Amino acid sequence: RSVSRKLLFGGSSFRCNRLASTLAFVETNKEGSIVPSSLNALNAARGFNNDLVVVILGSNASKAASKLKSSIKCENLKKILVSTDEQFDNYLPEKVGPLLVNLLKDKEFTHFVTASSAVGKNVLPRIGALLDLQPICDITKIVDSKTFVRPIYAGNVISTVECTQAQKLIGIRASAFDPIAEGSSDTAVIEDIATVEGDSSSLQIEWENANLTESERPELSSASKVVAGGRALKDKATFEKLLTPLADVLHAGIGATRAAVDSGFCDNSLQIGQTGRVVAPDLYIAIGISGAIQHLAGMKDSKVIVAINNDPDAPIFKVADFGLQGDIYEIVPELTKKLEKL
Ligand code: FAD
């Protein structure tokens, strides 16, 4: 696909065709592994059929770039730009923003793609403001190079937006795209890029620390199975006693409603919904969850939804593929036992 640009040259003008190209922002975790949602973002970015350039930042960037090159199959991946400057660890937008703006400002790239992760949602508006461009977030479908689908009003309305800006800054909802295929991209070149000094705002901000909840469980946003509990779980001990064995036997991630989080049954990083995580696993088991719209906004795109609830009129049954009406304290232990025997 090509984009026409009018150039003035020696007093006369002529049109030159410039190939469209995409810059994709790839995140790593502190061990240098690619964050799973970035693999979904790469698949979305690949869909534009443009030349693709990836940018990876932070002390582990070189290691991550080599790993990426040898682990994904992407014919249009031309370059992986790398800066190992440790100021980019933790992806503070004040630090990362100026470098990305520098890459985007000469308009070589027609598209900038990131996952709508916590980092992506933090970085995208800042570069949008600095470049005077409107970012488009939480995209669930790419119709063509300028038309995108995204949910609004907590997923109650699906809007299709057309972006007429020369450069499109987009954040994709990872759960709506498959990860990029595995393989290798041997022809891609890894290239170091120079650090860009930030503006005064970047000098005023320093990373202090992160207080993360460590878990052996699959990461909620990328888990293929999720077992989620609601207010019916009564307290923290009951939440853990009922949900953990089922999640263990299914190798599932554990999620919760806001009611469960607010009641202190579990950490708020487990909240699924409008103000929590958005998940779309192959299997979602909703245990003692009524199915409020704010919760559905975070899970209704799951492939198979199983709901266990004693209220036959609970709204969760309207989105469930399989509904078990009954007491969670009887059904869940019985289900767990049966699964353990398989
Ligand atoms: P309830 O609605 O109380 O449902 C409990 C269910 O358990 C009931 O259906 C009941 O029949 C069933 N039950 C009880 N005992 C048993 C039993 N023994 N066996 C079987 N079933 C039983 N919520 C979210 O989840 N995520 C969000 O991100 C979110 N964001 C919000 C944002 C805003 C601005 C607002 C206003 C609300 C938000 N909420 C969110 C809250 C949401 O509206 C609901 O209050 C919440 O999802 C309800 O959680 P619940 O299903 O666990 O609790």
C-alpha cells in the first residue's frame, strides 16, 4: 500500500509514492521476555501488510530483540530498533515518549501500534499529545488501514471509526487478536538507536519502585482458562478454598468481580470488567457472579462461558454457553473432584 506525498522541488512540484510502514512498540518484562500482549499487537500490526519496524526499549532490549527475531514468523518485519538505556526500564511515558515521538515525527511511519496494556494506555496519549494526533485505543478489529472497530460505553456499543490523520496511533485490545505465529524472521535487522533527551517533564520524574503481586498462575489477560469468583464467595478464605483447587486442576488464571475485590476476597489485580482487566479466554467459569454489565464488559468475549449461580434469573445466564443453576458450595467441589479424576 502506498501513500502519496506532494513534494516541492526546485520550484516545481511532483508526487512521490512513499511506502506505508508500521512502527510497533513491544514491551518486555524484567527478565527480558516479550510481554504476551505485545505478540498480539504484533499480529495486529502485521495485518496492515506494510513494512514493519519494531521498537524495544530498556536494559533487556537487545536480548529481547534477538529472542523476538528467532521466535516469530513475520515476513514484513524489516527492523528491530533497540535502545538498552536503562532510563526506559518501567516505561515511564515521560522517558519513553520523547524517543517514540522522535521516531514518528519525520512521518516515515504511517501507523504506530501498541497493545492497550497498562503501559500502552500510558504511553499512547502522551505521544498523541506531543504529535498533535488523536490516538485510537482498545481496537478490537482492523477493517482497513484507516478504519477500526472499538467498544464504547463499557462494551454496550461497538463503534467503527475512520481515522483521516496521516499517521494513525492505535492501541489494540490484546484479547481480540491472536498472537503472532511462531517461527523465525531471519531477514530482520537489529539496529541500535540513540537515546533522546526528554523535555523538562522527563527530568522531573524518577521511577521509585513497583509493588507487584507475584503469582505462579497464568497471567490473567493471556490465560486460556479463567476461573472467576464473585460476592457469593463470602470471604477471602472461602474464595481461596473454593477457587484455587479448581483453578489448579484446570491450570487456569483466577479472576474476580469488583464486589469480591472490594470485599477484600482477593487482590485488585484480579478484577475483571469495565474498571479491571479485559479477558477473552477459551474457557471462563463464573462462580457466584450475577453478571452486571460492568463485569460482562471484561469477559463476554470469552469463547466458552460457564456460569454457576443459584438464581435462575441471574443475567450471567444470558451470556453463558453452559449454565449450572445451584449452590456453588456443592457444585464447585464436585466439579473439581470430577476434573481431578480425568
Ligand atoms: P452480586 O451482584 O452480588 O452477585 C452475586 C451472585 O452470586 C448473585 O447472582 C447470587 O445469585 C449468586 N449467589 C449467591 N450465593 C450463591 C450460592 N451459594 N451459590 C450460587 N450462587 C450464589 N464489577 C466488576 O465485576 N468489574 C468491574 O470492572 C466493575 N466496574 C464497575 C464500574 C462502575 C462505574 C460501577 C458503577 C460498577 C462496577 N462494577 C464492576 C460493579 C458491578 O456493577 C457489580 O456490582 C458487580 O460486578 C457485582 O459483583 P458480583 O456479581 O460478585 O456480586
